[in-house]
Amino acid sequence: MPGMSEPSGGWASPGGDAPPPPAAPQSAAPSLPSYGAPTPGWNPPPGWGAPGWGQPRPPEPKPGVVPLRPLGLGELLDGAVTIVRRYPRPVLGLSAVLAIVSTVLNVVLALTVLKPLIAFDISSLENGSTTSTDRVDGAVGSAAFGSLGSSLVTAIATLILTGIITVIAGRGVLGQPMTLGQAWTELRPRLWRLLGLSLLTTLLIYGSLLAGITVAAVLVVAMGAGGLVLGIPIGIAGACLAVYLYCRLALAPCAVVLEKAGVRTSLRRSGTLVRGSWWRVFGVLFMAWIVAAVVGQVVQTPFIAFGIAPTLLGGGELSSDPSRFLVLTYIGAGIAQTVITPFTSGVRALLYVDRRMRAEGLDVALTAAAAAQRVA
């Protein structure tokens, strides 16, 4: 891409699964060293050990959003925020557009399907009246169908945003500029692979959870109270397996986007990078989830409060007009997602870079690339 010198070896995996990128023209900026496998017998270059007495530690290279060395938890979280701050147009701009589309769909769903359903159910409970089964089934079916469509659009939008941010993070570690158009150009050839990977990982993770819960429920139904002795451990095991798979496969999207790997290859690459460091990956992802949840609640709480305040202050019932509450709740959720999704995607992308620096010596190649970039 003109003006964007990609590493000469790309982000190819050590196994060489990704095809090499085309050679850069002579007039282009100096190409960066390969991001492939570390050379046999690799050792840190001189001067990277502990400084001797009276010798100051050399300044660590940081041309981009994070230092070019293995990262700590705080640096991963701060780096994700820095990505948003340094690339606000492609990150927040795209995130806002996708959040608006998702919010509009949810608001339309709330006004056309959920509002009558909520008003109908609450008024029925308050009056103690019985209703037609067909009427209830129809309302619930319409709500489920509408929610499924809205969730599907939201999932695709989140997937695209995650891929864009992964591309930007790959350039951001060296401080290279990137526009939304450039990021989309790099992501587009891998979008279908990213979609297939997302579907497969979702099936594996939620399938494990559902299998454990289903077996536990069958045992309880078949054996009664005695089935709890076997059912509860099996249900817990299914949940633990789902969490394990989520962390083990968490870096696969980064392999698809940055290494140009296939679906199966990216799953193996993620397992290879996570192996031996599962608990650390779990801790980083869990902490990012906590931060995102807190920020989401802070953003959404005022909208929820404004939604229910007129009802509480006026002494009315929520069933009389739930539209205000529903619309403000979805708007608050859309604004929260505009901030949360770039943050969590950035943490995952930087965690991928961190794992490659720790396991494959990528920090040495990045440092040399940064030095070549300064000379150019």
C-alpha cells in the first residue's frame, strides 16, 4: 500500500502458513524486517540485560502505542486506550456508525414489537386477567424474531470493527498512520475468513456450555433430586470448558487478520500462542471485561434513570408507556458500545502482539523495524 510500508515478511506465523506479501517497489519507504519465526538460537541483543552498577538503563523504544517489549497488564489496557486516542477517526468514527445502525434497529424493534408486548404482559399481570395462548405466543415469537435479527446485525458490526482495530493495532505498535480506507482495504480480503472463524468459535464455546447444561438437566429430570449429584458437576464442567476454549481461541481473529491465515490455521496459532500462558490470557481478558462493564454501566445509567424518572415521579405505571424507557436504554447501550468495543478489541490485538514478543522474540524485529523507520 503506498505510504504504508508493511513488514517484508508480513505478520506471517513461524510455520510459514501465510503467503509472502509482494515485494515493495524501490521507491517505497524502507521495508521492515520479517515478523516470522525467530532465528535458531535467538538471544536478546547486547545491552538488553540488567544494567551494571553506575550504568543507566537505555531508554526503551516506544515509537507507537506500546513499548516494544513484553507488556504488563497496565500497559495492555493503556495501549488499547492509546489506540483510540491516536486513531480517533477510523476507530471511533466506524464504531459510532456501526453503533448508530445497531441502535436504530433496536429502537425500531422496541417501538414496533417490544413496547406492545411489555405493556400487554404487565397490564395482564396487574389486572390478573387471563389471555389467549395464541396471542401470547405470537407476541413472543415476533419479539424473538426481531431480537434475533438485531443481534445478528450487532454481531456482524462488532466483527467488522474488531477486524479494523486489529489492523490498526498492527500498525500502531510502530506508530504508523492509517486511515479507515486503508484499514478496510487490508481487512476486506480476510473478512469472510473472519466471519467463518467467528461462527466456528461461537459454536465451540456456546456448544460446550449448552452441552453441559443439557446433560445436567436431563439427569435431574430422569433421576430427580439424586441427579443433582452428577448434574451440577457436569454443568460446571461445561461452563469451565467454555471459558477455557474462549481464552485458548481468543487470539485466532488476530492471526486471520495480521497473518492472513486460514480458519483452521488461525485456531492452531491461537492455541500455540496461549499455551503455557492460559491463566495470564484469562486474567487480561477478564480485567478488560471488568473495565468495559464498569464503563458501560456508567454510560448507560443516566439514560436508564431518565427513562424511568417520569414514571416514578409522576406515580404512573411503566406499562402505560414503556417506549421512553426502551428507547433511552437502547441509546445508552449504543453509546456505551461505541467506547467499549474499540477498547476490548484493542486489548485483544495488543495481547496477540505481547504473546508473539514473549514466545517468538517479535520485540527484537519490531525494535529493528522502528530503527529503520527512524532512519528513513
